[in-house]
Amino acid sequence: MFPPASLDVQAAVMEDARARRSEHAWMLARFVCPASRLEELGAVRGWDHAPPISVVLDGAEWRGSPAPVEAVEMVGPPREDVGGVEAFCEVSPREEGWRDALEQVAAAGAKAKLRCGGAAVPTVEEVAAFFAAARDLGLAFKATAGLHHPVRTEREHGFLNFLTAAELARDGGGEAELRAVLATTDPEALGTGSAAGRELFVSIGSCSFWEPVEDLRALGVL
């Protein structure tokens, strides 16, 4: 439902169902849906036995929906009461005052969200600074967009780089060490992270399920 895949609701539901029937379904968590499309999603698939939903707040009302909402996602620090569901707040390390924004997210008891693709892709240096700042605040975060591949490419970050960097961050690694891990294109230098690291970097949001799976198979990880 999100770029670059931009599937319609029917196709997205079918793709999600196929992934959840696969042997790698353990990699899946929430189905991410804009608030403005929740009603359409419910009409297409119904809510019986539905996967947990993460709602991207876009101005539409979502609280009265019978959807199994577990989380909401928003831009910037929390600006409304989300009723006890988990909140992910998008903060860009490219913007002035981002460290203060992360502190506000942490003070609100929410989690952060790092956007890694789209019009403004953060640099390795900016991502390393974000990891270190989140670690210092004890602030868990997810990453979204531009993380279709396990290992960094010329133009995209890699999610194995992120998992390895999160483990290093939790072990006290400094920004220079984090930059080296985030920048490497050598899969042999990367791992799948640790339980402690995954308490910091908790998930990725991706419009593709099969592309990461096929890449992990090619690397021999799956």
C-alpha cells in the first residue's frame, strides 16, 4: 500500500496472506495501514482473524474502528493521546532540533521511527548519530522505507547493517564504530544482531516481503 509497491488494498491483503502462509511468516509482524484506508481494509478482508494493525495517522479518525490496532505511527513527537496503543514517532536526523525531538519522544514513553528512503535518505553519519542518540536515551525505534535489502548498496541502507549496528550500540560502540558497520557492503562483516540489539532496533517497515527473503536466502541466512 506504500511506495514503491503502492498495491491496492485487495492486492496488499492477498500478498500479506500469502506471506503469512509461508515458512518465513515468523518474520512478519503488523500490517501497516493509513488511517484513511482502515475502513476500506476492513471491507476487503474483514477483521476476523486479522493480523495486528499499525495505523499511520494521516488526519482520518481511527479510534472507532473495530480493527485490531496495536500501534500508531506519526510524524514528530506525540501530539495526541493514542489510548494506550504503542506509538512510533518519526524523527529525521536531517532536521534541525532532531535530538530534542527524540528526547520528547522518550519522555512521552513512545518509540521512535527512522525513515531511510524516499526524498531525503539519511547519510551513514546521520544514521549513526541517530543510533547513538536513541541508545543514550534508552529509546527503542523502528526503521522504514528503503530497507529492502540485507546489505548496504550504493544508494540504500541494509537491514543487516542496522541489526549489527544496534548490537554494537547496545554494547557501547561509538559513532565512528557505528559508521563503519552501517557503511560496509561486505556481508561477511555483518550478523543478525542480538536480543539486546533488537530491544533497541525493534523492526523494519517494508512494502516488500519476498525481496528481503530472497536476498537472505542468497546470503545463506535463511
